[in-house]
Amino acid sequence: MTETAAEPNPRRWLILAVVGAAFFMTILDVAIVNVAIPSIELDLHISEQRVQWVVTAYAITFGGFLLLGGRMADLLGRKRIFLLGLIIFTLSSLACGLSHTAGSAAVLISARAVQGLGAAIISPAALSIVTTSFTEGAERNKALGIWGALGGSGAAAGVLFGGILVKYLGWEWIFFVNVPVGALVFALALGIVPESRADIGTRRYDVAGAVTVTGGLALFVYAISKAPNVGWGSTRTILLLIASVLILAAFVVIELRGRAPLMPFGIFRNRSLSAANVVGLLMGMVIFANFFLLTLYVQQVLGWSALKTGVTFLATAGTTVIWAGVAQALSTRFGPRPVMTAGLLIMAVALLAYTRIPVAGHYVPDLLPSYLIFAIGLAFAFVPVSIAALTGVKPHEAGLASGLLNTSQQIGGAIGVALVTTIFTTRANSLLGTGHTRAEAFTSGYQRGFWALLALSLAGAVASFVLLRRVRAPEQEAAEAAV
């Protein structure tokens, strides 16, 4: 028997607030560490190459376990898996903070890997809870608009909160702050969030599929994360990428032959979901890499403190939330295609401006206008991609669809950061070798990186326009049927 859509939960908006807080916390932790890296490096006396593992360890487990986390939520219970993820995330956050007292980089890196696992369990479970708490249509779109605002502003807000905490309390507090929040969300979720799961008539669990997809994705994220340091053409990178592809190919074979596959490939017959994942991959590359480059530019070239760096991103984080409501309303009225396409084109405008960042830049004339423009594009792109990814998805596949979208965005983010890091370092090293100053070389490197992101944003706009051309909003279909 397959799970069917139920009546909307009377406490659905409260449920959204509770699970949305947990989701926001996981997105926040992708970016919050970036501004703390210099402090961690000095405090724990570790090399620049090793300190990057604080970021990479989280990215590997977050990207690698998302698909598994989503399917676990469907099969084992969405509330149960959500609470499990919260426990893992909260306790590992505590361990990350305590690594400061222990003075151990190994403890911090290990705890960050476990924290990424917790985030990979929370994110798809939380989104599937939202999806099954609201009926498809205008109200769910409003909920997903809020969800998109949380996700879209999370990266910018991470830089803001990270800067404030590092300045006034110390880098360990970027992790300690998760503990009371996680405990509060857990306590509220116990009494508010209902349990739900997919009834697909089998108790089989696809262990082989789970191992291969998680291993393949984690190895892929690791390979691309380390490629800028060891070289994209190095034997190590090539072998790791080949190995990850072979493992993922084995996953496909296992799923096609399995009686109870972890990922039924029939879900990709949903045109809206398939298109949203393609666009989500490109979007993830642009969004995560954009904030990564900007953080480096304002700290390494302009010399701003962690606090000032964080405060400047308030322009993006704050206005994204405002524009998300507009994006949701437009997506409900006209469908996700035109809104998403417009969002990616608006982001491209901001990225074009970033390609001209000066060596001696100033906030108001050189950055603020682009921060505000990017916020509009971010809301207009992030909100409809969530709506498109879940349009027409059956309730028993909500966790799987959520896991797929999150995986696309996180894998895209890892690829985007690795790509611009390679472009930036190649250009900067070349100019440093010809007598240019550090500021000149770095600025030119960042400009090249933004040109790459501009191209990716335009590619995303084209993909959105082409792949979503037959997808209609429910309101559009109803209006057409009434004519």
C-alpha cells in the first residue's frame, strides 16, 4: 500500500517553524566557518592546508549522506530520522566547540565530519516533513517560499553570525551556539511534529544501494574538494574521480536490479523534479562559490575584520527574506519557470558587477549595489527550484525528492568552490610571479572566478527556460481547464 496525501495538519505552520529552524542551522554551518578559519588556524597551531579540512570534512559527509538521509526518512519515519539527525548534529557541535579547550585539530575535524552527517540527515527529513504537512498548491508554495528564504539567506547569514561570534566570544562559539538551538528544536519537535512514513509494502532495506551511493558521493566530493591543492590533472584526482564514478555506476546497477531500491529511478519521469535538480546543481555552484569568493576578497584584499565582513552580508541575508515572499507569489501564479529563469539572470547581473571589483574597494559604491541585486536573484532562484523539485511528487517519495534536491545543491556547491579556487589560485600565482602585488594578484584571481560564475548562472537560466517549459503551476492548470 502506498502512502496517500492527507488533510493539511492544523499545526503545519508551527511545524514549518520548528523544522525550518533546524534546516537554517545546517545551511548556516556551511558558511559560518569560513570567517573563523584564520582564528582556528592560529589558535590550534595548524597549517593552512590542514585547517581547510574543517570545511572539507563537513562538505564530504553532508554531500555524501543526503540521499541516504532522505530515503531513510521515507522508510523509517520522518520525525524519527529528523530527531536522530538533530541529536547527531547537536552533540557533534558541542564536540567541535570543546576542541578549543582540548587544543586538538583532530577532534575538531572529526567532529565536523560527524556534524555534516547530522546535517545530511536533518535537511531532507525536514523538507519532506514540510512537504507532507501541506497539500500541493498555493499554501505549500508559501511554505516552500519561507523554506527557500531560509536556505537562500543561510549562507550570507552564516558569514554575518560567524563574524559577530568570532569577534566577541571566540571561534568555538560558532559551534556552541548550535547546542541550545538544537536542544530547543528537539524538545519542540517531540510534541509538535507528527510521525509519517512511506508504506510501500516491504520491510526490505537496500543496504548495498545505501553503501554505494553514499561512498560514491562522498568520494566524489572529497576528490573535487582536494583537486585545487593537488591539481585537477594529477593522478590522484583522476583516479579518485574514476573510482567515484565506478562506485556510482555500481549503485545504478544495484538499483535497477533491486526489488526494493533505495532510489526508484521512475521518480525521474517527473519532468519538473528532473529539471529542478539540473538547475539546482548549477545554482549551488554559483551561490556557494559566490559567498566563498566575496569572503576571501573582503578579508584578504580589503583587510576587513571577521565582524565587518559578517555585517556587510546583512544586506544580502536580510533582503533575500523579503524578496522570497514575492518569488513565492509569482511562482504560484505563473509557475516556477519564468521566476527561476529571471532569478538566475538577475544573479548574473550582480556577478558581472563583481568581475570589476577594484583593489582598493569601498562598501557602498563597489559592493552594496551588487549585494542587493544578488539577494533578489537568490530569492527568485532558490524559492521556485524548491517548488519545482516537489511538484507532482508522491507523498511516499517526499524524502527521496528532498534528498535529491539537497544533494544536487550541495554537490554543486562543492564543485563550484573547487572550480573558482583553481581559477583564482592559478591566476594569482601567475601574477605574483611577474611582480604584481598580492592585492593586485588576488583581485584579478577573484575577478576571473566571478567570470566563471557568471557563465554558470547564464547556463542555469538557459537550463531553467528550456527544461521547465512544460511545467505549469496548479493555478495555471485550473485556469486553463476552466476556459
